[in-house]
Amino acid sequence: MKSLSQRLKQDEILIAPGVFDMISAKVADSLGFDVLYMTGYGVVASHLGLPDAGIATYTDMVSRVRQIAEGTKTPLIADGDTGYGGLLNLEHTVRGYERAGATAIQLEDQEFPKKCGHMLGRNVVPLEDMLAKIRVARDTRDSDEFLIIARTDSRTTLGLDEALRRADAFAEAGADILFVESPESEEEMRTICERFDLPLLANMVEGGRTPVLSRDDLQSLGYKIALFPGSGFLAAGQALKAVYTDLKETGSTAGSKVDFYPFAEFSQLMGFGQVYDFEQKYK
């Protein structure tokens, strides 16, 4: 299987769906994407039922990384938030994520407690603090194939110029992929892409601060990876609301207009075919 670094050498932009539990991970994995993205927002919502506001711990998250990586074949980018503490904590996080099976870790320059990257009120740490994180991450990883994605959240509070200045410094400190979070127009996205030679990541959040563009538009701008972190859990939430509303109002799903995943196919996706094969072998 190709690593993420090998796939980044392709001409085509890599589209990364957000996965947040094993159902979403297995569905996405079955469809042949080049890379998956373990979304912090989605994992915290699914696993804890809480907002993505610095509440989840390293232990909460690394267990999800391991579960998703072991249950899928596609390279996995994993959200590492701010590293879950100081530099020693960050070293532990990087080592843990790599050993859990992630192919890349996303680290950001927000103050703790962090917030979702498309919320207002995000503050960032001094630049030198983030550069130290990147240096620790670079020195800690066992393999250069484990990529470091450096994200700045400074655009919303401090403006695009500061975000660009920080991303320049992230590149010099040894980041493999740059992530300038929440640009607010296509023109700002073009400015970002014209600035850097390293692979760039676009974050496409439906209802967020950045315009959601087509694959061709993102590629023509110069992005190398496009995350769609919320698409899965927003669609799943809407489908659950619809089917549970039908059930509450009518007392049954008979006649429901919800498009159900065929039960037999879903059972195969979850591995019941292997259960049957096992039972036949050892019957």
C-alpha cells in the first residue's frame, strides 16, 4: 500500500473524508479514497457527546486513532489538537499516534483550551512556542513517512498576513504539510497557495468560514489535500434525526422515506462474512 508521502507525489489532489467512528471509517475505507481524516470535532462528538473545546484527552484520542487505523487499509491523518499539554506531552502524543498507526498528525497553534477551527474566539500561542512543537514532533517520530501537518488558526483573530508569516516559519521549522485554517474567500486561498512550495491542505467545512469549492477549483488553486471533516457526521446526524422523527411520529419505520443502507450489505461491511467463513472452517 502506498504511504501518504507517496500519494502526495500524484498530480491529483487528495480528497480526505472525515471519519469519526468505525462505521464512518469502514464506509469511507471501502470506497477507495487516497487518505482518511480522523476529525477531532467528530470524534469528540461521537465518543463523548461533547464540544470540540479542549475537553478530550490524549487517552481519549489515541485509542480512537488505534481503533480506526487497525480497522482500515487507507492512510490516516489524525487530529492531534495542540498536543494535549506541554512539549513533553507533545512528544508522548506524537510517539503514541505514530505507533497507533496514523500516517500523519495535525498539530495547531491555538492556546489551550482549543476550539473548532471555524469558531470565533480562537487565540494562538506565541510563534516560538509552536515552532518548538514542530521541532519536537520532527525529532520524536520514528520514520520520516510519519508526516507533520502544522496548522495555524491565526487568520481569524490576527489576519491573513500573520497566518502567512507563521506558515513560513512552520515550513522552516520542518513541517511536512502546511494548514492555514479558515481563509475567508477564494482570493485568500489563492494567496496562500501562491506563497508556499510545501503541500497545502484545505479544510472544507459545510457552513464554516471558508468557501466550499469543487475538487477542480481546489486543485487549480494549488492545494494538495482537501479535508471534508464534517460531511459524514453532518449527514449522519440529519439521517438519524429524520428516521427517529418518523419513528416517534408514526411508531414505525414502515413507509419511511429515509434511504436505508441494505442490511445484508451493512453486515458484510462489518465483517459477518468473515464470521461465517470462520465458523465453516472450524465447524
